Amino acid sequence: MKKDKKKNNVVLKGIEAHTKNEQINSNAIEKFKKDKLNLDIKINGVKQIKTKWDRLMVIAKCETFEQKLQVMKATNKLKGIAYYIEDELSPDEIKLQEKLRNLARKEWGKQKNSKDRT
């Protein structure tokens, strides 16, 4: 059930939307998607989240899943800029991603070490 609610959501990091006013956050998201991503899609809702490192993250709900895919495909336009876009994941998915990343790092380290010894 929770996964269905998050299906159309994206997490935006690095956006200049440092306020509690949702309308201003929506305007910041609109400006970001037009200026940085060159997309004309509809955002249904914006939710601001403050992390434990005092960084701001914004969860934006796209109107359709296809629009979310457009946003995710446009993330390559952000290379070299301090903006990041990710899928919104459930806590279980976040833990799984972390385990996979750690496993990949270990495997990469093993491969690197074995190449150095030959």
C-alpha cells in the first residue's frame, strides 16, 4: 500500500526552497523543473523534509508515473551541478539499497586487489 503512494514521488536534493511555506516550495520546484530540467510537467504536491544533517530535501509528487519517468530521465542534465533527484523509497528499500551498495563495494575491492597481485 505504501509503495503505491510513493510510486509517483521523486526526492529532490539541493533545491533552493528553504522555507516552511508550501506555496514558495511549489514555486521553487516549478522554477527548478523548467530551468534545470527543461520539463513542463504538473507537480501535485510538495513536502519538505529536513535531514539530521540540516540539509533540505523536497518530495514532489508527479501527476502520473510517465511524468516521473520523464523527470528521472532528465537527471542526466544535472551532472556537474549540486542537484540530485532520486526515487522515493520505503525504509525497507533504503536498507536493501544500502546492503547492495556495501556488497558491491566489497566485490569491487576484491577485484581491485586481485588485479594488483597478478
